[in-house]
Amino acid sequence: MTADLELVVERPGTHRLAAHTPRPPGPGEALIRVHSVGICGSDREVYRGTRPEGYVRYPVVPGHEWSGRVEAVGPGVSAELVGRLTVGEGFRNCQVCARCRDGESTLCTAGYEETGFTRPGAMAATLTLPARLLHLLPDDADPTAAALMEPAACGAAAALLAGVRPGERVAVVGTGTLGLLIVQFLAASSPGALLAIGRAPQHADRALAFGATEFRSSEDRSGAGDFDVVVEAAGAPGTAALAASLLRRGGRLVLTGIPAPGSDGLDPVDLVVRKLEVHTVFGATATAWAHAVRAFAAGILNPLPLVTHRIPLAEFADALDLIGRGDPAVGKVLLFPNSVGPAPIP
């Protein structure tokens, strides 16, 4: 039997594999046997040391996108959770401050704490966290697809803010994992048109399969002022300004990406004179998580086609290199902490 392992980033640029000892769940907690864990741009920030100050503490076990099964529960948690397939929120909110009581749990005034950044994450054989953060899934759900529920919850947050009404003209800027998940959510709202805009022509077929009615290169600036709702999901220089340019006067703009400071060129005068309604997404509240999980359980959301690589935990460095190449053929890269070899893509 293979010993349990965990991946520790000691400091920027330095990581090691270590023996993992499961932490028994305390009161109100659950112990999860991790099935798979995704890597995203913020994990690269942790490794490279570019994450903003206060949003990571070293040494850290990364991993905030994950799925697994409940292996044990602590006092005060129902034993019926044991054996259930689950995903979980990353933000460790206080639940009692004014922002938490308003439902804005990602803006908790008690201070930032998040699984995989300031608390041990899921790049380990097991993960122990408050059971109140768990969202249970149907027993027959695909645990590999379920590992994408964290970005899906962020996509759900964007979709809820967008408030698309049937027949509206909608666009999504960005066709990476988040953008394509948002396309799936918005397609369920029966828009009159759903345009996906991306830099990689290779993403066109996938965007159309996920519900887009048209794919367009980000170099194509036609259609300006023609859309009711635009969601920006790329976070690249210029993409927020591009998203705003597509809106009609009085349209709704939802920003989810975080570009480098000063790199975007979004014009506040343009926002005012065209009276654009602007919303932003920072993480996912419990409401957004519940929305994503319901959509997944109902079959409306299917993240599995986004997974292109399944890699054992020991090959973390190779996985980071993969997502850093900018290769449009590389989609979601998942690590498997309890597997010693690569799993085939079906």
C-alpha cells in the first residue's frame, strides 16, 4: 500500500513531497480522502511568489479545487456524511460579521483565510476542514468532473450577477476553464445570442458544444455596442475594455478576471456616459456554490470535457510547466494525490 503524501511549497520556487499524516477531525470538522485536485493560475502565483501579500502563508500545502469522499467526521457532525462524495468552499469566513450576514462571505471582515493559500489544501492524500463548507454530490456523480466545482462556483457567481433574461444578447470574453463554464451557465438562460470570444481558434468547437451560438477571435472587434450583457473571464491586458466596448448603452458588465495593475485601459468616463452597470466577482459565496452544485447534479453543467491531463501528485512540477506554456491544447490539469501513476483520459 502506498504511503500517504502531501505537496509542500516551502517558499516561492521551492517544493517537496512529504509524508502526510491525516489530521483527525475536531468538533464540527470532516476528514476528506482527496480524489483529485485542480491546478489554476493562482497556484502558479503561490509557487512563483507573485500572489499578493496577505493572500498566502508559507510553507503551504496548495490545492483549493478538489473533490473527494468523507472519511471521518468530528463531534457535532452527522455520521451520515461518511462515504459521501463532496466538494467544499475554500474561504474560511467567520459567519458573524456584517458582510457574512449579508451573504457576502468572500468579503469577511475577520480577515482572509482560504484552503490552499493560508490553510492546508488538497494537494495531499487527505484534507480536514469545517463540515459547514461541504457541498454533497449525488453518489453516482463523476468525481473527476467534480474537481472543477470551485471554478464552476466562481462561474455561477458571474452568471447570477449577469442576470441574463431569455432572448438577451450575451457575450463571454475568455474561453479558458472559467469562461467555458460561464458559457454553460448562461446557455441555460436561453439567450437570444451567446458569443464566446477567445484567443485560441482551437477553443471554438468546445465553446459551441457548451452552448455558444458563435465563436469569435479576440482580434475581431466587430459587434461593438450590440450586447445586453458581457462577462469578462480572461483577466488579460485589454480584455475588460474589450468587454465594455461590446455593450449597448445601459448594458451589464461582469468582471471576473484580475489583470496586472494599469494594464487594462477600462475607461471610467465611458462607463458613466454609457451608464454601464458593472459587477465584479471575487471568489464564490455559498449561494454561488449551491447554484453550481445544483446545475452539476441536474446535468446542466458538465465540466469533464475541460480536463485534458491527469497527473500523479509527484509530478507537480511537470503539471505547473504544462499550464504555464500557454498551449491552447492544454485545458484543466488535475493531480491525483492517492494515485501513483497517470490516469487515462476517457
